[in-house]
Amino acid sequence: MSVAPVLRSVGAAESVGLSAAARAANVRGTVRVRGLPGAGTVVLVDDVVTTGATLAESVAALARRGVSVAAAITLAAA
């Protein structure tokens, strides 16, 4: 197993105080995939999950590149 920091969020505004729907709209289209070795299956790791909007957008960005997410692991919930 290897670890590769391949996701970056670009252009999302601060989301503190936003509703779940507003958070989803805020991150839509802002996740970029960089340095991905190729299509396959990954486990997504994130530091904190609040509403899941960033995780969902990350899964969508990876899917557009042919990558399947087998699981998502977060270190904390807000």
C-alpha cells in the first residue's frame, strides 16, 4: 500500500457556519486530482468530516479520472 496526496481543493470559500446544502455548493467543482498513477481503487483519507460535502466532491473528482473509492476514512468528525 502506498500513500499519495493527490487531491487539492482550489477556490472554495470558507465554509464555517454554512448549511450542508451551502457547503456542498461551496465545494462543487473545486477538488483537483494531481499526480494520480492511474485508474484503480483507493481508500480516501481526510482529516475532518462535517457534512461530507468535501468527501463527496473528492469521490466525484476521482471517479471522473477512472478511480473507484473503496472506503473513506476520517480522523475526526465536527
